[in-house]
Amino acid sequence: MEAESPPEGWADSIRQQREAKRDQFNNSPRSPLPDEQRGAAFPGLAYYEPDPAYRFVLPLEEHETKEPVTVETTADGEQTYLRWGAFSFEFDGETYTLQAYRPDREADHLWVPFRDATSGETTYGAGRYLDLEPDTHRVDDGWILDFNAAYNPTCAYNHAYECPMIPPENWLDVRIEAGEQAFPGEPAAPR
């Protein structure tokens, strides 16, 4: 399916969410940034401008068998997810598919990690994530897959965090110029 026109005020909502994240990163005690990277030293966060061409409303092609997938982490560990379903979308005349995962059978949200042709150039090299919550990302019989909401894992800001890597089945050979870009500062080293 192709991109769908967003509702009125969509771009403003994206900008407000980004501003709230910047504020949280700079001021919250729960920020992944160490104290020395906050305040006047905070380099901010970088984003592509909101672009409706990267917002899709798609059916989830749920898998009959929810196979477990072991995902490596940045700290040489492993995490297990269930391959729950797939989203197929069209961009620039080509069709792409991303797998959606759940941490377990009881979870109702979906995790859609991806790498694309911007990874390591303008975006975080290991890839980015999308989180889909049923309360905010479900419409009619579909899910809102909005790459404008793509974000970096916490290890992009601080190497002390362990983050799941992107499964190779979710590596895209297209530029997704939407969402969060690479962190403008240096990621903090583990302590």
C-alpha cells in the first residue's frame, strides 16, 4: 500500500513529540545522557522534517505460526521475540516488507526495527525502531506505520545501554529519510 494522507495537525503533533523528547533528554533524571552531556553541552537531537510520504496505514499480515526469533544485542547478548506479522508498503514504485515482532504472546504492541540505506550516513548506523501501540496506532483494520516517528535506540546516545540489533530480514535497500537522524553528539562511553 502507498502512503496515506495524514490527519490535520499531524506535522505539528510530530514536532511537539520531538520537542518533548529533546526536553526529556536534556532535563530528566531518566535521560540516557550522562549529566556532562546535558544543559549547555546538550547538542540536541536531529530529525528529518515531517513528510507524509513516509506515513502508511497498513494491514498486518499476521503469521499463522508465531516463530521465535533470537536477536543479538549491542552488548553481545541475545533477546527473543516472536515474529508476529508483516507489513508491506510501496515506496517509489517498489514494494517493501518489514516484519513486526512482539516480546511475548501476551503483549499487544508491536516492535518494528529497521535499517535502511541512510543507516550509517545520516541516521544511526545500527538502525532505528518503531513502536506500535494498539491505542494510538490502530485505525479500522490497519496499523499506522509512520516512519516520521522512527527513533534511535538508547545505545545511540550512551554505550552503557544494551539494545537489540536489527534482524537482517528488516534491512531495507531504500532510503527512509524520515524520523530521527544520527545523534549530533558523541555517545557516552560505558562506565
